Amino acid sequence: MITKTKTSVSLTTTLLEELEKFNKNGNISGFIEEAIRHYMGELRRQERIQRDIRIIQTHAKRFSKEAKENLKFQAINFSAF
């Protein structure tokens, strides 16, 4: 069972008016909750991307060396034909 907690959020009039244009079902709380979930998902995705970039950067020299060795190996084996 999902428990909900009542909270208060202050929004600018302009943002509230825009929100009401996009919120077709009239459930403002549900709309805001879904928007927050979507935004948090994007933040998690960005965190994963940044983590992957750090991992790649950490191993970049080794990856580059391995790639050069593979290209050299391919060139030697290809020239045998």
C-alpha cells in the first residue's frame, strides 16, 4: 500500500497556469508527482552517464593501448593475404 503525505508547495501564478494547460485530467497532485518522477529519472540517468564517463576516463589509456595493439595485429595479419 502506498502512503501519501500531504505537503504544501508554492508555485508562481505563471507556472500554475501553464501546469493547468497541460494537466488534462484535473489531478494537479498526480500531475506534479508524475513530473517529479520523470525529472528524478532523468537525474538518475545523468548520474549513470557521468559514472560511465568516469570509468571510461579511468581506463582510457589502457583502452587506447589495446586498440592500437589490435589495429597493429590486424594490419600484420591482413598484409599476409
